Amino acid sequence: MVVVPAGSFMMGSPATEGASDERRQHRVSFARPFAVGKYELTFDEWDACVADRGCKHKPEDQGWGRGRQPVINVSWDDAQAYVAWLAKKTGKPYRLLSEAEWEYAARAGSTTAYPWGKEPGTNRANFHGSGSQWSGKQTAPVGRFAPNAFGLYDMIGNVWEWTRDCWNGSYAGAPNDGLPWLEGDCGRRVVRGGSWYNDPENARAAFRNRLEPGNRDSNLGFRLARTL
């Protein structure tokens, strides 16, 4: 886990970037630091939960291997089962990130479309057309690209990451304290970050997507958070 400092940022996109659901930009402030998984959750970590009977679902790895590959084919409901198991096992308040926490952690102080700048660049992350050996083909083992300024890996690309939030089509009425938005269309949950399969546009720090909580896919995983 990496401790992400307290602070504030402008969440969302300016009018020159992105879609209407990324607006309007608004300031979100975090009064306290929180911990974020340095990497996306791996198959090693998931399989430990299955072995301990804390998780019932045994996701397929698509033939890409397990170990340090990010766990895939896990739903929001599956992710909730994992964090509940880990919290009980350790006595620590593990959970998923809120959508605001996710974007704050992904940006790591940046204000551009990507944490590293305005353009997708080459071989900076694993998304379609990114120039990596995994691009458009499959997941990469976690930690194969440079971390962002907070020391977090693969916030952009590799797998979509489930967040706690219900879907809302704009930021009108969104919390400004970093807490999850648990009103709106809770039959769909927000996913962030893009994946190995998606175009650069979908891997921007502000890009938002939504899926039904039972959805499982080969480009879908999650990352841990912990309240400090």
C-alpha cells in the first residue's frame, strides 16, 4: 500500500477535453491521507482468498497466467467479497476506492489528460495503441511501467478498476469531500482507468465508465484502498 497525502484537486475535465459526464470540473478536498494499493490486485492475492474460502469465485485467467498478473473476470460483487475477507482477516478497514479517490490518486498532482502529460505517448501504460508488447492483446504483469508521482503503478490501462460509486451522468451534486457517491444509478458502478483493450481516449485520468455490479470481463479488475 502507498499512503496518498491529504490535499485537494480539480476533478473532471475542462470543456476542451472529454465528454459531458466528466463535467463540470469541481474541487474535491481530502482532509486525511488514505492508503492505496501500489498495484492492481493480483491473481496471487485473489487465489489466497479462494484458498481461505473467503472468496467463492475462481476467475479464469484467459491463458495469460496467474501470479503477478492482475486478477480479471471479477465483478464488483466479487471485489466486495474480497475486501470484506481481507478486512476481517487483518482487522484493518480495507475497501474499494471512491471515484474521487481514484482520480486524485491517478493524477498524483497532474492536471493533464494523462498523469505524464497531454498525449498518450509510447510505452507508458498498457492500452490499445500504447506501443507496449501487451497493447491490445492482454494484461501485463503488474508494475511493468513507470509509477506515477505518488508511486502507484498501472493506474492508467491494464485493467478497468471498480470503484465504490454509483453511476451519475454528470458531477452535478457530487460530493466534494472524497467520499463515494452512493446515490444515483446504483444498478451500475463506476469503473476507471481504461484497459489493455481500450483506446487512449478511454485511458485518460478523467474518463468514466459504468458497468452492472455483476459484470465480469477479461479487462476488469480492481485495486485496494484502506482508511487510515
